[in-house]
Amino acid sequence: MTNPAYTALRAELRRGLAPWTGPAVALTLLVTLWGKAPQWQGSWGETQSQLHSAAGLLACPLVAAAACWQGGREHRRRTAELLLSVPRSRLAQATTAATPIALWAAAGYLLALGVAFAATAPYTGAGSPSVSIVATDLGFLLSVGFVGFVVGRLVRWRLIAPVLAVCAYVLLGFPGYLNSEARFLSPAQAVALEVSVPVWWFAPVLVAWTGGIAVSVLLAYAARRRYLAVVPLVLAIAAGTLVVHTGADLFRDDPAMARRVCSEAGPGTPQICVNASDAPVLPQMSQALAGMFSRLEGVPGAPTRYVDTQSGPKDGEAGLAYVMRGWGITRNRLTDPRGYASDTALTLVNRDCQAGPPGKDRKKEAERVARTTDAVISWLTGEDSKRYADSRYLAHLKTMPDADRKVWLGRFLATPQRCTPAEVPVL
Amino acid sequence: MSSTTAMSTVTVRKLTVRHRRTAVLDAVDLDFAPGVHGLLGPNGAGKTSLIRVLATVAAPSGGQVELFGSEVGAKSGHRSRAAVRRRLGYLPQEFGYYPGFTVREFVAYVAWLKEMDAAAVPAAVELAVARVGLADRIDARVKTLSGGMVRRVGIAQAIVNDPDLLLLDEPTAGLDPEQRVEFRALIRELGSTSTVIVSTHLVEDVAAACTDVTLIEAGRIAYRGTTQELTALGGEDTGADGPDGNPIERGYTAALRAHRAAVARR
């Protein structure tokens, strides 16, 4: 025996606009993600950030339009008269007609999510996908489906579906330009999931916010006791208030990002420590820096440990060049090993000093220090150097006896922490 | 009149329906008992308004409407209205459908809307579709059917719940002569156990299928009687349709003119 409710829902799921909604949502999300694949493929967080934004800004208006069109079906197909003569409640009718759009939209999102995760999985070193974000996105897509449907039922204008899509796009995108914490009420609000994770109650509260509005709209339209719409509305307002009050604290630092992975240290080979997510790139980093390390071997005071800049190098440690996953690292590959070595050398010798009062001598001295620094970076990175150095300075460094150069470099490396140019050894 | 109040499925007292300020039905009193009843009248007479009120689609502006002994309209409760609707079958004048659905899916969908017993639905759908002669197209999409077939789908959805009151508004529009003959046989069969009210322009449908006739003119009852009585008003049957039509068409015209003359004398 088949329940007629399932029969009706199955027919709605299989016929009309609903089955097209899923592929349309999946295609919209995947086409949007395709163009930025190198940026997100190396990180669960970035993958979900991109998907979250695309779902909020593009899929939601699409679903709103599809649901609105479905809602207007009874007007276009002239079935409203027949539906008025049957005992089945308006709420049941509306729910059965709107649910397939929402379910197909959710299926389309999940398909895109599956493809994006499958594309991301081979290139991630740490962290995991956020179920909260998935639940929030799904909740929002479902909610938009029901709201769009009610709009379609109420507004008998053939162009209402595309107009609703445009309005939804503007309404969802606009809060992103606000500084107010109210921007977090928009489910399309961009979130930095590559370094942060939502708090545990993020999903239930956001779902209560969007779902509460949707249920309230549906009940106000279709329920026999319309005053019941107040209950989900109050729930939505309470959730929305909590979201605005919490603001950016809805997200906290991702503990997985704090974990460090280090290479093996050996005689003459400093240890390299990077964020766990960059662990797969560690061998490439070591290789890129091998030349520099060999040149620093035996230099007094040369760092024995290099750490990523987010960790904040301590005494005896040096900072590695900052490379962002998706840009400096794509699909677990360093996009520019030469630049990485050069930037790491720069980080090693960089002076973060305030400029002193102007003066002819001071300017001349500063220029000497700059030329010396460029020459050191060029020498450290050898043939990989991407910097232009003064040939006289560089030639002098190259022609120094090996032992003298090591002593000189030791003196030079001791000075970046001090901001007195006169202390920088003359080359 | 063949119907009596005691046996009535439908009892209408002082029924008034207004569209803006115009009275489409003006203090109409009617009773319908099981059988097939024809509702005749010129365009704009109020036939569709009456059918829509009986189908609980439109609320009356005034008066009282009882279906199966329960009052329907603005004063009626949700439960009693739902109970009445479960026993209704309705084919609107403009029959809307979902073109992507198959015949089976659409009729089953309406069965769900009518809150039919789950166990009975599959068999009821097949029976209803078979009764309208679409058994061989039951799994065809409605959009692939001809206009006449779509109309038959409309009849199938109306009878799927084996209604006690079947309201058909222009049911034979779009049917070819053979289909109309089959349709008349079907409603005669349905009328043996149910109250069937057929609103139509086609008096020959009434002559062939209905036991009673109600003639509406300008929102008032112009004539009520049996089909034989209306036919008799048209004079003797000469065996061929003359320039004034066949006997029932002449009876229809005579009844209408008599009513107009009576109204003019008031």
C-alpha cells in the first residue's frame, strides 16, 4: 500500500519544474567554483567559503525564482478553482507543491558540495569540512524555496519570478557592504573558513533565523489558524537578535590551523615548521630553501629553525615567507619556489625600522644598508634570486674568502633586530 | 418535480450570489436528489455561479446552502466543510491540469487532495480512468492528450472518489459525438447512486442523460421539471429536426419565453 501523500509528493518531485531545479543549482555552483578552483582546492575551509558565497548569492535567487514559478502554477494552469473544492488543507497543498523545489535545490547543493569536496580532498593537509556550514546553507536553500513559493502564490504577475531573483540577489548581497554586525544575518555573508570555524550553536541559530521566517510566511499564507505564524516569527527574531549581538564572534580560530608540522633537522639543515595544512608542501619548501640553507651553513647565529609567519618566530627562529593557500600554494604545489626562497631570505634580513629624521648622512647610510641587504638576499638565493642587487656589492660578497664571508654574514645577521644603520657591517 | 426535500442531497434556500453589485443568482430555491439533473440557461444566466457555490468554491452572498444535510458557506465550520468536500466531485468549466503529470499521477493527486483512503486510491484511479475510456493512456502525460481526452481526465478526477454529489460544468465541451454518447451513458450510470448536476448549453445532452431539468434565466429559476415535461413543451416529435430545432430545444425556448413573459408582466 502506498500512502497517497507520498504518491502526490513523488509526482511533484518527478514532474514540472522541480527536477530541473537540482541540476540548475548544481550547475550554477559548479560553474562558479570551476573558475576559482586553484584558490579553493587546497583547503576545506576555502572550498566551503566559496560554496557558501555562491550558494547564498547565486543559488538562493535561483531557487527563489524556481519556487516562485512553482507557486504561480495554479494561476497559470487554472487549477486554483479545482483546489478550492477539495478537503485537503491549503497548508498541506502548499507544502506538497513547494517541498520538491526545496528538496531538489538541496540535492543540487549537495551534489555540488560532493564534487567540490572530491576535488579538494586530495590536496588538503589538515582540518575537516564544517557540517555547520552545510546545515546552514541547506537550511537557507530550503527556507528560500518556501518563501519564494508563497510569493508566487500571492502575486499573479508572470514576471514575478525573475524580479524576485534580482531582489533576492540585491537583498542578500547588500549586507556584505555593511560594517554592522547585522551583515551576519545574510546567509550569503562571506566567512573566512580557511582559518576559522563557526561556534557550535551557529547552525541551529542560523537555521532558526532563516527557517523561522520561512515557516512564519508559510503559516501566515496557508494555515487555518494564521496567528500560529507568530511562533516561528518570534523564534526567528530571537535567533536574529543573537546573531547580530554575537557578530564576528560567531567564528573562532580553527584549532587545526594552530597545529604545526616540522621537517627533520640535520647537520647544516635547519628545521622548517609550517601550519599543518601546508604539511604536504613541506618537502617542496625544503627543496626551495636548500640553496639558501647551504650558503648559511656555518654562519654564526644563522637560524636553526624556520617557522611560518603566523606562528610568530621566537628567538633563534626565523620566519618563512608568507604563502597563502590558493595563491602561493595551489593543489599542494608551491607556485613560485624561486620567489619563495627570495621572500624567505628577505624575511630573514628584513629590518622593520622607523625612518629617523632626514639628513644627508643618514640617507647615504640607509642607501648603503639597502644595497648591502639586496646583495645578501641575492647571494643567499644564488641563481634563484629574483632581486636586482648592486653588482659591486654582490661581487664583493662573492669574492670574499669563505671563512671571512661566514664571519661577515654572522655580523650582518645579528643586526636586523637593531635599527642603527652604522651597526650594519660594511661590505 | 421528481425531487423532494426529504431525499435531497442539495437544498438551496434564498440563495443569492452577487458579483460586485449585480445579482447573479437572486433568492434561488432548489433541491436536488440522487439522479442526473440538467442545468440549462443562456450565457450569463448564473449556472456556473450556482455550480461554484455548490462546489464550495464560492461563498454565497445570502441564503442557505445545505449539502448532505450540512450547511456550507461562510458560516460553516472547517470540519463540516471538509466532510462535505470529501463527498464532492467537481469538474470546473475551465479545467486546469498539470501537463507534465501522467493521467494516473494527476488523478491520484486529486484523490490525495480529496483525502481518500490510502488503500483505495490505486484501484479507484484505475477505475475512474477506465470509466472515461482512457485506460490505455493511463501512463501518458496529460500534455500529450487531445482536448477531448483532457476533458475526460477532468471527468476522471471528478469521479475518482465515487462522489455522492457530482458537479459538472460544461463537461462535454471538446468531446466528439462518440465520446459524448459514452459520456452520457457514464453519467446515467453515476446518477443511479449519486446526485449528478450537469451544467450545459447542449440541450441534447440533457435530453439524453438527465432525468430532471432546471432552467435558469438571469439569476432566477425559469423552469423546473422532468426532461419529458420539457420535451412536451416543445410539441410533438415529427421525427426530424425542423428549423426551430428538435422538441426539447423547442421546449427549452418555450419555457424561456414563458418565463420572460411572466417576468415582464410583474
